[in-house]
Amino acid sequence: MAISGIAQVSRILTVVLLLLTVNYGEAIWLTIPASGGTKCVSEEIQSHVVVLADYYIVDEHNPENTPAVSSKVTSPYGNNLHHQENVTHGQFAFTTQEAGNYLACFWVDSSLKLANPLTLGVDWKMGIAAKDWDSVAKKEKIEGVELQLRRLEGLVQAIRENLKYIKDREAEMRETSETTNSRVAWFSIMSLGVCVVVAGSQIVYLKRYFHKKKLI
């Protein structure tokens, strides 16, 4: 009975783990047209998150002679995190230093005359999904349910940090919205005041004009 209960808990943890992991790793397919050009993918990531990605080019019509691709990854502040030229397969890894949109761009040399579009695959992993759990298991000599619990603990921590990041962003956006509304209100009051002053000065001027012309 105890063994059956442990097996059931293990299955539940595995299912939960798989469901949660989906949000931290994804495969992206981009199509680069035959005429060339740059294709980019962006991801909003909070700070202190490990990012690992593999990318590879596929030419379905000519697999024996696949053209090379170049890539560049930049941070929200424009810092260059990765730059590689003319490869059919590459990888980049970094730990985010600031929160925001991270941009990864890929392109093929414009001098190449391509007959067909190219397919670019990007296997993008973040946070807990980018961690090498096999190495952790060997180093700490853990396996089975204990390893699953360790992964689940890491996922819970990552989700907690992500929720905190979303909450902070919401508070920041709310503060910005309130500040903007306050400024708009003051601007409206000032505009109304200027209109009243101008209208009053126009009335005074007209009265003086009519009085001078002896029209009133």
C-alpha cells in the first residue's frame, strides 16, 4: 500500500513537473525568405535568469548544401550578448542582467542567391528548463522522486520569482498611469485657466475698444 502511494505521488509530481516545464522551454520555427532579410524573435525575461538556446538552419530542398546563417542577440539596453557569423548550427547562453525584451536576430548573407526559403529552428530554454539536471543528479547523488522534488522546488521558486516580477511590473505600470493621469489633469486645469484668462482679457479689451469708439 505504501509503495503504491509513493508511486502515485511520483506520477503526480511528474505530471505537474511536465506541465510547469512547458512554460520555460519552447521550440520556435522561423522562415527566412529566398530574397534574404532578417528574422527576429523577442522574449520578455526578468533579471538573473539563465537562457540557453540552440539554433540551426534547414534547407529542405537542398539538405546537402545548407547555407550558413548569422546571428546576434541583444539585451533590452542594446548590449551585445552573442554574435556569430556564417554557421549552420550555433548556440548562445547567458544570464540576464536586466529585465525586459531580449532580441535574437538571424539572417543569411544577402549575396547568396537562394532558390527556396530556409527554415530556422530555435530551441529556446529559460530558467529551470536550462539547468543541467543530469549533472546535478550525478554531483549530489540523487535520483527518482528526490530528483523530481528538487526540480519541482526549482520550478516553484522560478514561478514565485516570475509572479513577483509581474506584480512589480504591474505596480510600476500603475504608478506610471497614475502619474500620467495626474499630469494630464494638471495640464487640463492649466489649459482651462489660460482659456479663462484669455477670454477675460478679450472682454476687457473689447469693452475698452467700444468705450473708446463711444459705441457703448
